[in-house]
Amino acid sequence: MEKIGFIEIRITGSKGNLDLSPDNYDIRELITMLENAEDLLYSGEKKDRPTISYRIEEGSVKHIFKTSIQYIIGFNAVIGQINQVQNIDFLDIGTAKAFENIQDIAAKKNYTFNIKTSLDQTNEVKIDRTTHFYRTEAIWADAKFYFYGKVTNAGGKDKANIHISTEELGTVRIQTPISFLEQYNENMLYKTFGIRATGKQHSETGEIDTSTLKFIELVDYQPKYDEQYLRSLREKAKKNWLGSINPDNWLKEIRGGYEV
């Protein structure tokens, strides 16, 4: 039988003159915390993650999230590192955003969050309005990307998106103007396209923040081998480049002052 552990997120604070408790803890706050807890434990693909069970307890409000012990051990290491360095720049995007969301709640509602695990010698991190657990903005730079794959969904009532299934990143969601989708006459579902988009990229690791992606243009993508096209490129290179250089002089330039 799989071993189970848990993380505990204890929230202290008040609602007006009343101390915070499960009885006055709003359902919207609960939904937000459930979403953030999933990202704390599993920031990547969610479809293969193990079960997370939940209960709420008194004191003031305690959220208890139970799951496989190996993920609890990993999360314990994460909060230990956060406590040590007092920043979240080292985290992957999903986990970092979950901590940023909790920091936002702490600042707006004057709540204090204490996060720990069920391990005997657990690490613990405290988040309140005096802490600043946000990613360093300078690390994330604006960039442009091309994504190639099959479109699996397109549309949306208020905020439209195109979902494209890629080999490298799985399914990527790209914010898309409704005006573009209204004017696009053909059915793009389950067809292969390239999409040019803007977004944020980590300046050190190259990681893409897929939640920031915004549509620029749709690119027709025909991934087929075209011998005639490649032959024309070779002929063009022969005429425009190879035909205009002296091989001996070119080799000397490449060697520089080095002689064998």
C-alpha cells in the first residue's frame, strides 16, 4: 500500500471583529486554496498525478492535503530552501505562481500562512504581509516563439484561446483575439499549424511561462520534404555565395594568423 503524508497550510487572521475559522471562511477562498495547493505539489502535467485528498480543521483555519509521501518529501525540501534563501526564483513556474498567489492573499487580507508537512522534522515557511515571495522581474524577459502542432481547441466566451498540442511542451494555451477567430473562415480544429506568439522566458534557464503567451499570427505549416525547393536553394547558394569567393582567400580568412 502506498505511503501517505500531508502538507498543512494554517491561516490565521480575522474577518472584521471575528477570528478566522472554518465557519466564516468563504467558499471562494477555499476554491483558490485548493487550486494553489495542487500547483504547490504538482506544477507540471496534472493528468498522471496521484490522488490528493483534503480536509479542513479548526485553528484558525487548517487546510490538510494528503497525498503520496514522495511528493511530501519533495515539497518539504522546497519549503526548506525557500526559508533558507528567502526567495522563489529557483522554483518552476507553477510552484512559484502558487506561492505568489498565497503572498497576494496574505497582503490583501492581512492573513498569516504557516506551511509545513507531516514529516517528523518538517521545514516550515511563514508568509504574511511583511514577506515578499515574488519572482524577480528581471529574470523574466519578453520573447517571441513559434509553436508547431495540432490545434485541439479554439474559442472562449470572454477570453479566447487557441490550444495547440506540441511535442516539446505538451498542450499550450495561447491568448488569442476574438476578432481573429471571428474572421477565420476555415475549421482549424485537429489541423497542424504554426503559431507565432509573444510571452515571458526565463533569462537563465530558457523556461517559457506558458500563461503569458499571446497570439501574433497563424502560420501555415507543411512539414514535408520538398526536394525541388532544396535543390533551388543549393543552386542559389552556388551562384550568390560560392561563385563570388576565392576558396584560397576564404580559407586564409578562416584560419586567421594560424598556419600549420
